[in-house]
Amino acid sequence: MHKKGITEEIAKKRSRRTVKHKRGVEGLDMGAILAKRNQSEQVRAKARADAVAKAKEAKKAKEAKKEKSKVRFAVSWFVCGLVLID
């Protein structure tokens, strides 16, 4: 307060320091995260290359299926006589 003659000593507030610790992410425990971190560069590169190859193969199969259905659709129109050839 603002009064003469009255003195109060206020102790400085001490702040708590945060404690840092490592923990797992949802779906991965800490051991799995550390195992991935400690992998060699070659192992990671090989896994990446395998994943890319698998994705490309799946995309190629999907495109082939789409083309096959387009051809089947066109042939069905031709067989039914809906497409006139001059």
C-alpha cells in the first residue's frame, strides 16, 4: 500500500525450471523412434526406393485397369451397333 512508515518485505518468486524428457508419439513407442533414428543411411535409402517402386507399380496397375475398362466400354458400344463406322 502507499502509506508512510509501513514496510513489507516481499520475497522474490522463484520460477520452476521445466524438466525435459523424451516420450513416444502416438502409434510409435520410444524404442521404435530411437531404432529409426539410429538406422544407417543405406537402410533408409533402400526402404525409400522400395516404397517408391511399390507405389509406381500400383499406379501402373491402376492405369492398366482403367485402360482395360475404357477398351471394354468402347468394344461394347461397337458390338451393340451404337458406333457407326463410315
